[in-house]
Amino acid sequence: MLNDEKWKVHNSKGVGRVVVTKKLPGVKWLEILARSGYRVDVSTSTDILSIGEIVSAIGDNCSGVIGQLTEVWGEELFSALEKAGGKVYSNYAVGYNNVDVGAATRHGICVGNTPGVLTETTAEMAVALTFSAARRVVEADRFTRRGKFNGWLPDIFLGELLYGKTVGVIGAGRIGTAYARMMVEGHKMNLVYYDLYRNSALEDYVAAYADFLKSRGEQPVACIRAENVEEVLQTADLVSLHPVLDETTRHLINAERLKRMKRNAILINASRGPLIDEDALVHHCRNNPDFRAGLDVFENEPELKPGLSELDNVVIVPHLGSATIWTRQSMAILAAGNVAGILMGYPAWKGENILTFLEDSPPEAAPSIVNSEDMGIPEYAG
Ligand code: DGY
């Protein structure tokens, strides 16, 4: 059924079969699936599998799949999974813009994701990109390695001081909020955010922090909820993007909006590449050398738009937002928990503390099923 060189089989005597389209970090996730009685077929290829390759891996007997954000999970794959007797698919990611959840539901497939274990991790990467861009770390590293450093000078690699300035956050969900707090608390930045929904918890937090600063005789910080994206772009010295990618946010940052940003502003994207019109960004960065960008994600990932890699005022890393050992192992545990949970007939977890699934005796529930209501999966009652 499978090309054995490209697939590794675990728990070969398992009754059902789970397909995993990439090797995942850690071992606990495999134990979860094996303990539930499933044989686990793991692709050992580092290439992105095509739809055809995944269909043939699913074959005619497959109960569930853990897949990747680089794969398009739509009609074709969910129909193949349904025909093979499948009941569940988990994305190995919190974002699931690569998944047609409606198609999955029509084919009777539950869809899982992995929230809550990459919030701070991804926010920290956005912070790392922020300072790399603001202080020209990558450019200066290259310069030093090339043996060009001939002694301290008053005017080489001058960057931007962020302390006390204004950070703009577009999309104040979990990761956007964590990033905002890191920049406000760590660097005493004022916050201007835009989100469809008011984030009262974040606003209260910043207000309490401002009171604390005042009580210490320091300059307080402020938080404003902007009326629209334009207000953030015009006001902020630094803008970080954290909305979900959908048809309303594709090319959220285009040529016209880039022009509204300050000449020496910094734009960070550790969310999804298509939020930015990358051609427009290349053009803008070329013509505005004091403007800087830090990108973890790309419009046509893994490809870069022509000219991007030649720009010194852009820092680029290969989609590493969640790339810490703890987070990637935890994501694997949640993805396996989603698949095993549904196959065992467990209810869906809706509680606050998803980290409980990383403990030795996790709740008998599927940690995060995004279409649980449409699929009629009852809520975990404790
Ligand atoms: C996610 O989980 O959506 C991230 O992009 C993976 O790093």
C-alpha cells in the first residue's frame, strides 16, 4: 500500500490505522496513538506531500490523519478519508486556513488544531524579528562575519529605539495579545490595536500596568482601540500582524496601506504570508531604506517574491514562529489527543486550560475540535 522507504510504521499490530504526514518531535504523541490501539504510519519525507501522495497513504483503511499546514485539506482528501473509514483529521498547527472545515464536516470528519501551546512562543518570535529589524542585527552580523568591522564608529548601523514609542497590533487574539503585552511591559510602549472585537482584558491589563508605572513615578503607558487598520498604520512606530488569514484579510497590507505607515516604521508578520502583498512590500522597502520589515511567513511559501532576499532592510526566517522544542512536542501531543480522543468516542474539551493535556493523566476528551458542534460531539463535562 505504501512505499516503505518513505514511511515508518509504529505499533504494526494496531487494529486501526492513523497516517501522519511528517515526522513530529517527541515520543508522547506516538504513545497516545499506540495506547489507543492504532498502527501509526509516519512519512519520513521532508518534501511537502502532494494530494495524490496523501490519498494513496490514506488507502482504503485509515481512521485518522495528522497533517501539516503546508497541505491543502479540502474535498479530495476528506472524501478519500471518509471512504477509508476515517473520522478525524488534526492539523499540526493552531491556524487552519489550509483546511476546508465545511468539506470535512460534510464528509463526517472532525477537524482538530493545536491552540494554547504556541501563544508565547510565536509572540517571542515576533519580538525577535522586531528587534532584529529595529537594530539591524542580521545586516550587522553579515558585516562582522565578512571581516568588515575595523573598530567602533559613531554612525554605523544606526537603528530605531522602541522604548516609549507606540506599538500597533492588528488582530488582538491570543498571539497578538501576548506580543502586545511583551512590548508594552518590556519596553514601556503605548499600544494601539485594531480588532473586530474589543479586547477588554488587554485594555484592563494595560490600564493596571499604567497605574503601576504611575505609582512608581514613571511615565504611564496608554492603550487605544483603533477605529480601523489605517489608524494603526498611521499612528504606530511598529506594527505587528496577528489576524487569521481569510478572504477579508488577504493582502490586508497593500501598496496603499504601506504608504500610510511612517517612513521609518517596522512591519512584522509572524502570522500568515498572504496578509501582505509581498510585491508591494518589496517595492516599498526598496524605495524607503529606513522602513524595515521582519517576516516569518511568506505569500507563496516556501518561495520568496523576487527581490525580497536582496533587501537589507528586511529580516526573513523560515516560518519558525512555533519552533521551540517544548511547543512543537506539545503541538504533537494535542494533535494526537485530537485524533485518539475522537476515535475513542471522547467528548470535546472546551475548558480554558488546554495545558492539562500535557500532563500524565489528561482528561478523557479531544483537546481542540473546531467543528465539534456541527459534528454533534458533546462537550466534556468533567
Ligand atoms: C501555526 O500553528 O499556525 C503556526 O503557523 C505553526 O508555526
